[in-house]
Amino acid sequence: MSSKVDTQPLAALLRPAALDQFVGQQHLLGEQRPLAKLLAQKSLHSMVLWGPPGCGKTTLAKLLAQHCGLHLISLSAVLSGVKDIRAAVAEAEQRQQFGEATVLFVDEVHRFNKAQQDAFLPHVEAGTVVFIGATTENPSFELNSALLSRAPVYLLKALTDADLGLLIDRGLAQYPAVNCTPDARERLIAFADGDGRRCLNLLEIAAQLTDSSIEVALVDEAAGSRQRRFDKGGDEFYDQISALHKAVRGSAPDAALYWFTRMLDGGCPGEYIARRLLRMASEEVGNADPKAMQIALDAWQAFERLGSPEGELALAQTVLYLASVPKSNAAYVAANAARATVAASGSLPVPPHLRNAPTSLAKELGHGQGYRYAHDEEQAYAAGENYWPDGLEAQGFYQPVNRGLEAKIKTRLERLAQLDAEHGNAKPGGNR
């Protein structure tokens, strides 16, 4: 149905042959920008190109080498190993003897383990190769610090709508008999989600399904169940979860609902979101509204029983609740402080009056002797009693905030601390 006869995929057919055909990344390639300055001098140093799929990392690496007149050797960390690295270096050394410099490009470099990454170092250090690595993952986490010290990171961005529009125009030129309606063009751009390769692949499928006009319905058919970027386990995954968590913490229910929906739309399992919501209920809401924990648990159970998509409503309801109610991280802060104190103070023995005395021997040893049973005391509180091990001063881990139910907790604990003070035992945090 279409006029394109080349058997190459459209994205490969339209791969730029020169830098002036490259689309996007003007923050790096625009006038007086970092890579533009290098190219003006026809000088290239080792680097890491970090960016989302379909933003042009591989193409840019090849064009940089071409523009600077350097021989290019390409490896994929998915398919290659140390043996391939050695072979590439041997070839580079041979070319170096004849005055020819080599760019060693490694795609998906984050898939190499630390030992494999170390194999590049002496050759980068010696100038045998100019190393260019491409990765979709955060180099700070995935690449050796020694490699990063020799190869600065350049951040590539997802393509803009204008960039994708330009790609669509170039793609349509391969199908003279096919036009694309404005609405269909917007749908293509939306589905592409900043990924140039995905944009051209969708356009190619849609063009193959018609001999006249690409309509919105045709784009939807071509896209099928394609989803926006989420990349479980990668940066997109953790960035979106971080955005959801921070929107809940910031009491921004609409924004929280947006990120929740983005995660589902990208394929994040509902069970994972349910677990994170339960954590937020404890960490961010805490005792300001203890009901939040139960609501999160109920939503998780509802999702397990109903599945997707019906159970997603219960999760959405929880997102809105957690983002809307008063917040307190006092329990979270207290737990961390207590953990740090325990780690620093070691295994201090339990004071005798707090020990269990289930046997006559334990009683003879003084276990439980002098302990004051709180329920027998006025207000069911043994004012001035010490519950800390000998040698450790009372700590004030828990500092309730003045919001929600925790405001009442704060008032009560302050009243009990005052009773301690009246009994001459006013230590930080009281003796609770």
C-alpha cells in the first residue's frame, strides 16, 4: 500500500549521514555548546552519553567519530565480552601505528560488569582509544568511578514534540502517496513519548496499513498496547516512584494521582505500588493519622481480590487519602535515631528492675525488684520511673508534630514529662 520499497526499517533508513541532519540535543550541539566546541576543533575526548531510549545516543557517537575523521569500532555490551574488548583494542593499536586514531563505542555500557569496565581503563589512559559509552541508566550507579573520571558524562534529553514532528515529516517523505492528519500527527507524537525510534516505527506501521491517509484510529491500531516509558528497575522506574512519594509527602493529591496513573500506564505492577503506599502511610503520615496504615492495607487487599483494572481504584483512593491528610514523619525519624543509638551503644544489659522474673532463682537474683506497675499508679503512670539501661541517658527519639492525632499525643507526652520533672527526673524525652 505504501510507496517505500527499501527493505530497511524506516528508522534505519533515515539515520542521519551527517551532523547537520541530526535531530535534537541542541543543548549539546548548538552554537558554543560543549560538543559543538569539540567538533569545531575536530577534537574528541572519551565520554559517556546518558539518555532515554531513542534520543540518538548511538547515532551521535557515530557522527562524532565521522566528523573528527576517526575510525569507529562498535561493541554492544549485551553481546560482547572481554575477548571482544581485547580484539577491538588490538585493532586500535595496529591502526595507531599508522597514525590513525580510533573511537571505541560501547552501547548499553551499563551491562558490562565492573571487571569488564576496568578492561577499558589502561587503553583510555594510554590514548589507544577514545572511549564513548552509551547508557540509559544513571552512570553514577552503573559505571566505575575510575571510568567516569576519564570520561565525562553528557546528558541527552528525550526528543521534543518539535523534534518528533521533524522526524514525521522526513518519514512521510518516504511515502509520497500517504498523508497524515493533524490529529494523527499529535497521536504519533504522544505515543512516541520522546523516543525518535518509536515514532518512526509507529509511522512506518501506520503507513503500511493505508494507501491514502493516516488517521487517529490507524495510529491507535499501529500502537496496539504500547506504553509510555517506565523501564522497571531503571531510572524511569525510580524517578516516577520518587515523584509519587514526594507528591504524597507534599500533600499534593492531584499531582500524586497523576504520577500514580503514569506508573500504571507504564506497566508498573499494582502490587508494587500497594507496597509503596503502605510504606508512605507509615513514613509520611505516621501517627498524625494512624488510620492511613489500615486504609493502605485495605486497598492492597482489595487490589489482590479484584485485580487490574478494578482494584486500581482502591489504590487511587489511597493515594488521594495519603496526600490529603495531616503528615508526620516523627515515627520515621524516631526509628532511625533509635537504630543509630543502639548501633553506637552496644549490648547494654537490661536493668534488674525491668527484667523478667518467671522463676524463684530470677527473683532471688533481684529480677523485677523495685519495678513499679504503672496501672497501680495515679493516672496509670509511674512518674519518674527509669526504663533505660544503666549507662545510657534517656533519649528523645520521638518528637510528635502538632498535626492531626499526633498533636494530642504530643500534649499527653508533654504532660507526662512534666510529671517526671515534678519527681525530679526530667531527662530528655522523659523516662518513657
